[in-house]
Amino acid sequence: MKKINQPTLMKQYMEKYHLTDYFSQDVSSHLNLYFWKKGEHICREEENNDYLFFFVDGKAKVYTTLKNGKSLLICFYDDFNLIGSLEMMDHRLSTASIQVIEDSFCIGIKQRAVQKYLFGDVVFLQFILRSLSTELERSTKNSSINLLYPLENRLASYLFATKEEPDLAISAYPVFNENLTSLAELLGTSYRHLHRSLKVLADKKVINKTAHGFELIDLPQLEELAADLYH
């Protein structure tokens, strides 16, 4: 995490998401802009998070670690999201891990400033309630995905959500080359089943296996298969 001193960029994000509407008083002096490079964690499960973050730009995956040590994908963040609201309410440790999958920005305010200035702010508390309601709705939906959707759709959703711009030195298409063992855990499946689903997508000419990984050669079909899962 890196604190960024770019007032113009900060103002753009504030105006884009109307952040001042969520407070009845001016708390701008307590707000700062933060940056994470691809692969870094905004927070890790069972660790302290001293900030309330407004996720304003980039993309991140949210996952939890099960008692058997395996990880399970919960959802993706690729739009405005609130991070740390549950932890703020009762001082608990982070309930999930959030890792950015492309360079990302958050506007943050320290938890002690929230407690000092905002716990009595009705406008802010109403915003928190709406956010928690949205989070509960999304959690209810996403918790059923691993049970009700075939792996082919869940895999397509992951591939589409994590795609990057093509590296033309390698391929004219986006290339996926993450560790497949870790991906199988995230999607709640076996390594063998994951390979079968990758072959199904290859047979449908959605992806193409190369020495560099899997080319995503039919993005419209991949998006259709993804069906907006994990969002």
C-alpha cells in the first residue's frame, strides 16, 4: 500500500462517486488516496485492518481461507465498493482477503477517525447500512454460485474478470497463465475437473492452449459463459 499525494486525482474520484454525499460534515482532511500494485493485498483474512476503504479504481478478487487451508473465491471488485465496514462496527479482524489483480486505488480513512467523527453521523450510518445490505445480497448470491453453476461458467467468469491487455510480443489475444492448482482451490474444484473444463472451453474455440498459457480467443463467447458471476 502506498499513499498517493495527487489532489487532482483524488478530487476526480471524490466527484465521480459523490463521496461527500456520504458525510454530513467535512472529513476531507482525514481522507487519503492509496495505491496497490497488481498482486498486492489490500487486506488479509484474520489480520487487523486499520482503515475504512472506498475502492474507486482497479480490480480485485475477494477470497476466504477454509479450515482445511484451501482458498475459495467469493467475488470480484471492479467498481465502487466499501472495504472494512464489518471490521469497523465491532473491531473484528478482516473477514476475507482482498488481492488486487490490476493496479488499484482506494480512498481511505483511519478507523479511529471514523469512530471519532462519524459514528454519530446519521448520513454516514445510513450509507453504511445501505452498503451492508448490498454486501449481504451479493454474499447470498455468490455463496450459491459454487453449488448451482457448472465449473465451465465459473471458470469463464474468472478468466473474463482477470483478463489483461494482450502482450503482442507473445500473442494478439489476452493470455491466462495463473497457477492451475491454486485456481482449482479458488473455484472449489479438483485439478482434474479444472483441466476437463479448460478442454471444454478449448473445444468450443473459446480458449487456445499455447506454450505461454491459455489464449482467450473468443471474448464475446467467454463473457456470455461468464454470466456476470462473482460480481
